[in-house]
Amino acid sequence: MSWFANLKISTKFNIILSLLLLFVFLAAAFFVYQRERALINRIAVDNARSIARQIIETRDYISSVVNGEPNENYNLVPQVVATNVARRLTKGSNYYVRQVSLRYRNPENRPDSFEAEMLGSFKSDKNTETYRIVGTGKKRSFRYMLPMVAEKSCLECHGRYEEAPPFVRARFPKGHYSYNYRVGEVIGAVSVSIPLADLYREAGTNFRNDLAYRGLTFCLIILVMGLLVRRTIINPIREVSGTIAHVAATGSFGERIKRRSRDEIGELGAAFNEMMDELDIKTRQRMESEARYRNVLEMAQSAIVTFLADGKLVITNRRAEELFGLPKDELLGASIYTFLDDGGVVRDDIESYLRNGGGKMVGETVPQKIRNVGGEITAVEMALSMSSSDENPLFTAILRENIRHKAL
């Protein structure tokens, strides 16, 4: 995730917000789609139940009112009437409705595997409707079945062969399995089927429209929230970051951030301004202190130098320049050990002091000899002390001249 850590905060925010809203959007879309499918399934069940009950009631009514009419007109047979009514009810729709029976007379009423299974289950539970999704792939369909129970009027045609009307006996001989039903026995069922693709086509259309509206809404939310966050959080933080970078580049502590709010961002800006005030004061005090210190150094009659543990000179005065025979810009950065006649001894003593906390020269005044760039040797008394700056030890040497002589 190092690539993510290197992104700008605005880019990080946009990525996180987009992923969060995308997750919410997909979750909402999924639940909406499931809800629409459940609603359509419920509507399909209600419609199928309504159609099935109308067919059953039509069949029962015709069975109860007709007498000898079917002998003259076969279309008045209750089963035929119910079948024709079902066709008319579902004409022009996606519903396919028919009556099925395990002991059918019309070959068109032969049950398929699903219908045969449900008719078998109705034997033990006559008043239970059933519905489910069957099939695979594009052949999946919604199936509904409602059992039909034999009533007394049904037995006129489906009871004993000897009691059946002549037109029934003429078409179905004695011993046919469509006879000998009893009152209360499941005689068949109304079967309703709808291709699942047709059933969910409307849901798919609604889902796509809903998806488009929600997608547009989420895009607007991302845009508005992005603008608000950029204005209230990212831009103020960027201003603080830019000001800090400018201070680091120029060393000027006069920069200030305008406070626009009293929230955490505003408090950050106020804390930055207070820090700049404090740094400005400290810097001025340090510069004044350094100026006074440098004036004291320049006024001193003895050579004074400050150097690091490795001997690198960092501060010198005018008398030191004269003693070493070099101007300041060349003297700074040079090693004091190269000018000391016993430079190696002094270096070893300083290293011992840093390791063990004790030495023979630090904090003492000892005689030394200085060899300048021209080879002249000057005898001095060296008073050596130690201080620290940024956790680095600094050593200051005051070199008082005693006897000066030249050595070629």
C-alpha cells in the first residue's frame, strides 16, 4: 500500500469516498432488486391463485347447474367450460393455465413431472397450494398449482361407470381410470406457469432505471461531498503544508495563516501561527545573542575558536585568523589538529573525554604550540572547554600567546 500512502490527501479522500459510496450503491441496488423480485413473485402468486380459484369456482358452478345439456352440447361439460374460461382469462398474457390430473381423460391434461409430483403430494394435503421456481437457465419458470377436490356433482361423470351420462360412457369405456372417484378426493389441479424471463423482465427494466437514478444521485453526492471536504478540510491543510514548506525553504518566520473556523483545522492554523510567533521571537533572540557573542569574540585579545570533536572549526575570531594565518572563509571547516604541534595528543585526549567522561586537557589550561600555514610556531596557553549544540559536543579553545618564534 506504499503507492496509496504517497498519494495526495485529496486523492486518498476521493478514492475512499468513491469506494464507500460504490459499496453502498451496490448493496442498495442488490436489496432493491431482491425486493422487486419478491414483490413480483408475490403478485404472480396472487394472480395465479385468483385465476386458479376462478377456474375451480367456474367448474363447480357448471357442475352444480347443468343436467342433460352436455349430452347435446359437449362444450357445456364442466371440465371443458373451465378449460375454455382459463384460456380466455389468460389470453394475451404470459400466464399459461391448464387443468391436470393423474387420471386424465383429455391427453392435453396429462401432467408433466413437476405437476405429477405435486399431484402426488396433494393426496396427503388437499388444501395446500404450492409454487416454486423450476427449470434451469433460460428455461426456468414460475410454477403454481392449486388442487381440485371432487364434489358430489363431479361424481356424475367421474363416479361409477353405470351412473355416468351416455356421452361419457360412449367416450370412456368401463374400467377407464377416470371413474370411481369419491367425494373429497383430489381429482386434479389447476396448473399455472410463467416463464421466469417474462416475469422478471419488468423487474429488470425497473432495476435498470432505479440503478441509473441511484448512480446519478451517488455521483452528485460524491461531487458535492468532494467539494465540501476540499473547501473545509483539504484546502486549509494544503495551506498549512504550503506555508510550512515556504518557511523551511526561506527561513522566514513572518508567514501567518488566516483562521477561517474554530474547528480542528482552525485550531491547527492557530497553533501554527503561535509557533511562528515563538520561533520568530526565539530567532531574533538567538541572532541578537550571536551578534553579541561575535562582537565579544572580535573584541577579545586572545584567539578563540570553537570546533567539533573531529577538529572541524566552526567559529573563529579575528585574532585566530591572525594566529593561523588564514582568512575566516578558509579557516572555517579546517581541522584545528593540523595547526597544533601536538594535535594527535589533543585529539586522543578529547576522544578519551567523550568515552570516559574525563581527560587531562578538557577543563584545563595547558601549554601548546600553534603552527600557522606559513610554518611559524607560536607558543600559547590553551584553555579548553566543552559545550553541546543539537546533541553534538562542541569544544572551545582560548589561545593566549606567550612567546612567538618562527620555525622554518
